[in-house]
Amino acid sequence: MEIFCTRPSCSRPLNQFPDLDDPARLKTVPHKFCTACGMPLILDNRYLPLKLLGKGGFGAAFLARDRRTPGMRYCVVKQFQPAGNPTPEQLRVAQTLFEREAEVLEDLGIRHPQIPDLLAFFPLDVTSPGGGQSEQFFYIVQEFVDGEDMEAELARRGQFSEAEVLEILTEMLKILQFVHENHSIHRDIKPSNIMRRRDGMLFLLDFGAVKQVTAAAAASQPGRASTGIYSLGFAPPEQMRGDQVYPATDLYALAVTCITLLTGKQPNELHDTYSDSWNWRSYAQVSDRLEAVLNRMLLPTPSQRFQSAKDVLAALQPLQSASPPAQPAPTAPTPGKTALQSPSPSIPPASQPVSQPIQPSRSVPKPAPPTAQSPPPIPASPRSTFTLWEVLSGAAFTGFEGGLLAIATASLLGTIGLSPLFWLILLAVVGSIVFAQTRRWIEKIDLVIVAGLTLLLVWFFPFNLLHQIVLVAPLNTLAQTLGLGPRLMVLLIAGFACLIAVAATATFRLVYNLLSRLL
């Protein structure tokens, strides 16, 4: 039998013990130690780690078996060890937080079928490999959910449909409503922490970062910020700053999870850090109402979001009554392996929690229940929000089109631009182009297609008229100096207009952002 060493610094953690292939020996052997570092392998004289599931800044998770059960049931052993060299006081605080989190998980798991049960929690003091110095580890043992998490499912089958995401969103909101009403906040919601069991039931995993909200904690630790446990990309601004967290903090992370599943893209691909906005709608096919609900959950300020999971469920009610329930996608184990040999980790290496210095948590006031019976209003969807790349590419397109249209308009009117009619026509057409971009009627590849068609039309204008309009002073002198014909001058003028538009837009945006931060 193979047993995995849980010491983080072990050089050869996998140990082979042929004698443990005997079931009677396996259940009675008093001790086994790592052949490389001497770490005790049978945790709490009961749990046998089999393989590493994942690592994070605060520890690791292992698939294990419980030798004190008749069927040697599978479970998940999570090891918590603060990074670095914590002081005795820091270790004491860490142990207090660890025990409090275990108590919360035990209470929630027993009372809700979609939260894994807590099976055990215990500390372990061992001697370091060099001898003399003592090391302390903390362990939580949880129920093992046999299935596939949403991160693995997304990688296997691609984007989720609206109905599928609506099912996940609804189930997670019901769980979060229970969690929040029991004065706890999860604080680490992401696709890898949502598991679909093989019978289709959805579970919310990894309550290791759970924050318990109690008046006693607030009284004993006034003014303290929340502990710095979060996953980059999914955590809202207040959590990343280490500020107070709220139920709306979980709602933000759940919304990021939903748009990740809808688009098949990672959060860093959807979030524009320059404008601090989410740009995901063009990558997904969803109804306007679901878009509005998710966008409100994604607002940067907690007070602007929905204040409870119940509020979000009320806002989703029209969609739930209009849409048939989504069929759960079947899970698929890794080829050549059984389901239990390829469990999805609850702490995946690809999205490790970010660790910060350990601090005692402070309490979070429970939000007041909504006073109105009707669903909360949903703000209009911010469709006009653009990334920096979209703004600059749009400016380049507008400048290029403006240059070509100026040539065409001047050719049609027989004047280079002194006529007021020339400017009225040009401004009207360019204004229409800008308006079409703000409404996203033309975007991405459309810009290239429209610009190419316009260039072809201007390129094949009557040559004699184009010659008269383009080759006038001072362009005539420039064309003769460069040896350019009128058609090449068309490209030069359009390209010059493109560069001017990009430079002007970039300068305006830079000045606007500087003034908005100063004022």
C-alpha cells in the first residue's frame, strides 16, 4: 500500500508498505513513519493519506482513507500550516482560527446536505527532520465528494449555457443563504470549490477560509481587519484590501464564477484593471435579465450589490419560472482511472489562495432583511464599458474611416473642405460611426471589414477627379517629394488621420483619469 507523507518539506513523500496490503494488518498496525523524513503517516492513528490533491498558501489537501470505518471510506484531509516561521503568538492565533472554522464547518455540514460534513480536526506536533526542533501542523478531515468540480468540467467541455449557469447560480445562492443566515461568510467561492457529484447534486466546498460572524469576536477584537485569505480574480476589492467582508463579498465571487463558466475565460481576461470594470457580455449568450443580475453582483462597492442571496434569488425568479431546469452534465473521470483515483481537488494548484500575514478576524454585521416584498431593482447593463484596447482600436478605425470619408466627400463636392456642407456631411458620418461603436453595432472584426470596404470604394473613385482633389498644395508637394501617386496618397492621408485619432484619444483618456483621481 502507498501512503503519502504530509510534511511540506519532505523530499520523497510517497511511501510503499507491502505489509499493509493485508487488511487485518492495515487496521491494527500502531504506527508508520515516512522513510525519508520520519513524519508520522497514520494521522490521529486513523487517517491514511493516499495522494496530494492540491496545495495553497495556507497548506495542502490529501485524499485519504479512514481505517476505523468498515469500508475504509474515503475522506479529504486538509493540512493547515502558516507560511514562514510564525511566532508562538501567531501559532496560537492560527490554532484559534482553525478551531473556530472547524466548529463552523461542523455546524453547517451537519445541517445542510450540500456542504461536506466535518469528520475530525486535530493538531499534530512532530520533530523536524534535523531533530531537536518541534513543528506543529493542524488538520481538518472532511467528507469526500466523488465527482467533478466546475473548473475541471469547464476545461473538459467548454462554455456553459445560460440554463446550466442559472442552475448552478440558484443552487449556490440557496447554500449561501443558509451560510449567511447562520452568521458565516465563505470568502473563497470559485469554480474549483463547486463540485457536481456523480448523481448531479451540487456541493459548495472548501470552508477553510470561512469567516464566522459573532458579537463576541467583535467585542474581543475591535477594529481588526479580516484575515487575508482569497483567490486572485474572484475576490472583490474589499477582500483584497483586507477590509471588512460581507455577504455581498460572496455574491461578487459567485458572479465572477458564473461569468467564467459562461464565457470559458479566466477572470483576468474579462476584467479591465484600467477602468476597474468587467467586460464579459460579448463572449456569452445570455438574457438581458441574467446579465443585469450578474453585473449588479459585480459592482466594486459592497453597498451597491445585492445585500443577500435571498435578494438575488428574488431577482432571478422570472428566469427560473420561464426556463426549464438544466440537465446536469455527466462527469467523466480521467481516462484509464477510476472515479476515486481521480478526484477533483478542493484546493487546485491552478488557483491557489493568496496568503497574507495572519490576523484575527473581526465581526461583520448581519445585513438587514429587505423591507420591500417585490424583487430589488436591477440597474441597466453597462454595455458601453470598453477595455483600453477596444477604445484605442475604435479610435484607430474612426480616424482611418474619417480620412477616407473626407477624401470621398471632398471628391463628390469638388472642394477640399472650405465649404460648410463638407464639414456637416463629414461630422454627421463620423458621428454615426462613433455612435455605432458605442452601441456595439460594429466591433472587433467588423471594424476591419468596414474599413477594407471603404478603402476599396475610395481607391476606385474616378481617377481624374481624385487627382484634382488629392494632389493640391501642400499635398502636391509632398506627393512629388515622395514620388507617390494619388492612390498611395489616399493611404497616407487615412493612415495619418488614424494616428491622430489614436493619439488624441489616448491623451484625452489619460488626462481624464488623472483628473478623476485628483478631484
